Amino acid sequence: MAVIPFRRRQDPWSFEPTRSAATLSSRIVEEVTAALFEKRLAPGDFLGTEKDIAEQAGASRIVARDALRTLQALGVVEIKVGAGGGARVARGNPALFAEALAVQLTLAGVSVREMMDAQRAIETTAAELAAENATASDIARLRDSLAEHEATIGDDAAYTRTCMRFHLAVAEASHNRVLVAQLLSLQHVSWPTQNRTLTAPVARHILEVHRELVDVIEARDAAAARRLMDDHVRMIRARRVSEHETPTCC
């Protein structure tokens, strides 16, 4: 298997002298990710074995191994051990990193207001694109979700889960994977497992809004889909902010 050269200059690896193994390991990671962003590497390209990469970098195998572990953790490469093994550029799956982003948002102390403002931006765009791009199977999935809403009214936890799946289905109907990954990450941190303000009338109202959303998406009315989702998420935002800013105990 040929090793794919990933270089910024004329030579495969053009490193400045480094003072430590950690620095050289970081430089290997930088070179590989830069080659990926610059389209000199593509999913499935073979980077080489640990030995190959160490030789290209002028580094020890320990340094190459450390760099490959970092690249693997970042989702940049997949590593196969044994005969015929080595590192290949991974096939991308943004959804796999939605939870990781959610963790970082939580650690950063992002507020409910910030998350809901971002969710509003994502979901209104997703609804607009869904009206433009949804397929027949997307519409069928959204209709199935409405039926789940009907069946779970009265079971607050189950109803809340069906609402989360509905909003994700709208994003997926946009056929924009960036929006889907962003919404998934926000759902990890902003979507409650138990909706404290959910009542039967509220559940019925949400069902009617969702039904209208499906209708305008199916009708290819992008402006109406965006407007309706914007109103809907602003309502959700108001309830979520109120839940987090109103004391529940004295």
C-alpha cells in the first residue's frame, strides 16, 4: 500500500527543529489535519504505518504512536493493527461528535439562553431547508412522529422524547448534516428528560403546531416553515428560560 504524501512544501515532511517529543507529536497532528483541510488528504487515504510516519517525521516510533492516538481521538484517522495495518483517514460522521461538543458547552458554562438562541437559529434554517429538500420518506417519517405524539399524550416523559425526535426529523429533512450535528449537540444539553411545564393543553398545542409544520414543509412553503418554526422555538425558549430562572424551592 502506498503511503499518501501530505506536505505543505516540496518535501513530504518539512518540520522546523523541535525541542521536545511532545512538540514534534503535535506538529505531526497539525500536518495531517492541515493536509485534510487543504484537500490533499481524503477519507480512506492511507497514511502509513507507525514506522512509516516516524520515518517521514524524523521522529521516534513513540512520538508517531502518540500523534496517531491523538488523531484517532479527534476522529481524523482509523487505525488497523496487525498484518496490512496502519492508519487511514477516517470516513466522517459528524453526529459522533455531537455529544463531545455538548460536553464542552456544558463545561464552558453556556447558559440556557445562549443554547436556546442557537437552537432557534439552527431550527429555523433547518425548517426552511426541509421545505425545499424533504423527500417523500422524510414527510412520511414526520407524519409517523405526529402519530407518536397522539399516542403519548398523558405520558409526559414519552411525549417529550417524541418531540425531540420530531425536531431532529425536521433537521434531517433539511439534508444538511452540519445543522443536524449542531442540533444533536444542543439536544444533549438543552432538551429536558422531564418537561415540568407540560400539561395536556400544552401538549395538544404543540401537536397542532407540529402538524402545521409538516403541512407547510410538504407544501414546499419555505418562508412559512421558517416563520412557524421561529415562533415555535421562541415559545420553547421562553418556557426553558423560565424553568431555569424560577426558583423551585425555598
